[in-house]
Amino acid sequence: MVITIKQALSQAQRLRAVSESWRLESEILLADALKSNREALFAWPAQELSRQQADAYQHMMQRRERGEPIAYITGKQAFWDFELKVNPQVLIPRPETELLVETAIKFLEPNSSAALRLVDLGTGSGAIALALARHSKHWRVTAVDISPQALALAAENARLLQVENIEFCEASWCDGLDARAYDLVAANPPYVAVGDRHLQQGDLRFEPPIALAAKDSGLSHLQEIVKSCRQVLKKEAWLLLEHGFDQKLAVANLLRDAGYSNISCAQDLAGLDRLTSAQWPD
């Protein structure tokens, strides 16, 4: 059966049970099936879909009806000022993580022309590392992840974005990094408590558990990073940690007990405590 763009979009209500943005999501999926953009959908509503396009759209709609995240269906996700390839091997980059990039740039901007060394721990798709590397060609960024699949994807994103001032390291957090060598370390580690009911809801059901959950009420990886970064940060260098909305005090205590100074917490656009920064003392 031949259908037009307008008729295809009329199926959007199929997604109402899984998303409040069901209209927008149906447009994104249809545009992806057509290898086009959303604007074209409204410019040419009477255009007929080929059999291949119609089948692709129906398959994507079925996947979304089962709750699979849009980013995994289309294989891409916007972050900062660029687009990343993503797959189920990596966490989908969130808008709130852009706060980490923004804060890092704020701290380092006075030295944007200096040959600084930065680290992104648990890089996943490479979102944070690539955003920082793209900001200044003078900065050398090391993207670390324990997953070879994640690193392969991050390296592919670097190639697609033509970012060359970045290197990739397969390791657990700071293992193998140079001692006292880095001007800033950024990390968005797993911080959801193991067994948290939210892990069985929404997009989280489809994302890699290794990138989401941590022991000790979600603090185990944060604690390990706080401890190990003491060996790799230069004097007066910065550590930036994304964490859960209810972990501000716990993270501050970890940093304070480990000897860090200038500890402060920033809120995301939703007004939730999201990012704690701290400085390794002189």
C-alpha cells in the first residue's frame, strides 16, 4: 500500500503510550527513514514513500512502541554543538551533561591557547572529550573507557568530526594515566544505586547497566575516581564530577576527606544539583 508523508505522520498517535513528545518523535523517525529533515516533511506532505522507506518507518515505529530510545533507533544523538553516533553499547548523552562541558571551558578558557592535558573518564560515545577537544586545538584530550566497544565508537565519532587532538585509552578510570600530568579531569560515571527502580523504567531499560549503576548507594565509582585522581592531577588542577540530584553532600564529603579544596556544586537547567567541581590543592 502506497502512503504519503502526511498519511505516515498521521500514525504518530501510536507513540502516545511511550512518549509525551510523540508527534516530534514520529517526525524524527520519518525524516530518518527518508534520509531527509523534518522541514521537508511539511514542505512535501503529498510525497509518496517508496516501499523501502515505508517499511523502514514502520520498523522504527514498532521499535519505539516497545520503548526503545529514539537515539538507538536512529543511531545518532545531538550533544553540545555537534551530532554523535550512538549504539546500545554506550549511554545516550544527556543535555544535563553539557553543564560539565560548560564548566570545564569556563575554568580553562583563560588558557585556551595553552597545551593543556585533559581527561574524560568513562567517555562512552566520546561526548565530553570531543566537546572539549573541539573547543581548543591546543588542548590534548585523553578519552578513557573500560569498554573496547565504547572506545571504538568514540574513535569513530572523532574521525567523523575530524578531531585529531584526542587519544583513547582502554582502562578502568585512572589506571595507566601519567602521574601529576593533567590540568582537568572530567567524569560522568555510573551513579544510580544498584537495584534502583528507575533502572527498569523508560530509556534506562535499554542502556548498558555498566554505564548506569554503582554499588554503595551509587557512590562506589565516584569514590574510586576521587581517590585515584589525586595521583594524576597537577597542583591546582580541577576535577569535575556529574552525579545524582541527591548526592551533593555525599560527593562533597568524599572530596573533602580526600584533601580537595574549592568544592562547589552547580545545578542543571531543571534546578537539580548535578555537577560538583573541586581543585587539587597547591
